[in-house]
Amino acid sequence: MKSWFPRNKRSILNRLALKNGVFYQTIAKEPALSILIQAEELALSNQSASKGFTLIEMIIAVTIMMLLLAGTIAGYSSYNDKQKLKQTGLTLKSNLRMARTNAMSGKKPVTCLTGDSLMGYTMSFTDSTYTVTPTCSSGPVPADASVVALPDGINFSPVPSNFIYKPLTQGVSGSPTSVILTDGTNSLTLTIDSATGEISD
């Protein structure tokens, strides 16, 4: 016989039957069963409510996640800034060594006037750029100058004084003892030997 009892009610009834060891065919004339079913429904609803999260728990979880994310972003930003400063220092060191090598080898640009001799390679600085300029006996050769701009946010502090790498083995003239790069938080120092012009960090 098909039961008229709603499906969810029947499932509750079956659970009650299993719990109490009794099999019920109908509850048409059994008010006590209706009370038991209501009690079972209340217990089920309480169990479902206990499995969820309260608003405070959700707020705390979201806050912790945001703090962790903020810390990760800050750490990455700091690491990225240090790497950018380091790369800028490596580029500067490479360019200084190239100027020194050209001077030591007596490499004279073709734009020097006929009869001119090479006087060296001049290094000049502003707070955010540096320039390598070949210098002949008649003066600097701007056509062969190489200007390098520092990345945004990185500067020389203080601005180094200009100096010149002399040709062959004559060393360096007017060299600062150090060149300092900074991004406002981190700094990197290159040391220049005032006699030989060799660069180290």
C-alpha cells in the first residue's frame, strides 16, 4: 500500500522505528508519533546549525587571511627592491670596468681629431644618471658619450665627483673612494681604488 506520509516524514519515521525497534505502518491515529517526529526534526535542525560558521568566526578567518596576504606582499616588495638595487649596482660596475679597460688599452674613438691623443675616459654623474665620455687631447668627444639613467627610485647619494680613467697604465685621476646607490631604504656601495681605478663592492 502506498503511504500517504510525506517522504521526509517517512525517513524520520523510519529512523525513529530503527531507534525504538518498532516498525510503524501508519500514524493516522497515533498522536504520540507526531510528537516524536517533531522532536526528531528539532534535533536535526540543531545539528545542521551547529555545523555552520558564526559571523564572528568568519570575520576572524578573513582578517587572518588578509594579514597573511599583506605580509606576503610586503615581503615580496622588499625583496624586489633589493634585487633591483643589486642589478643596478652590477650594471654600474660593468660600465665602470669597461671604461677602465678601454682607457688601459688606449682605445681612441675614431671621432678624435687627427693628431689628437687619447687622454682617457671621463666618468661624470648627476643624482640619477652617469655618463662615460671618451676624452682626447682637444677635449671630450660627446658624439661617443654613453649616458646611463638609473631606474626609477634609485639615486646616487651623495652624487660622486667626476673622474677620469687615464690611458695605458696611468691609473685614475680624481676618483672618489666610493659610489653609493640608494633606493631610500636600502643602499649599495661600490669602492674605487684611487690608484688603479679597480672597482669592488
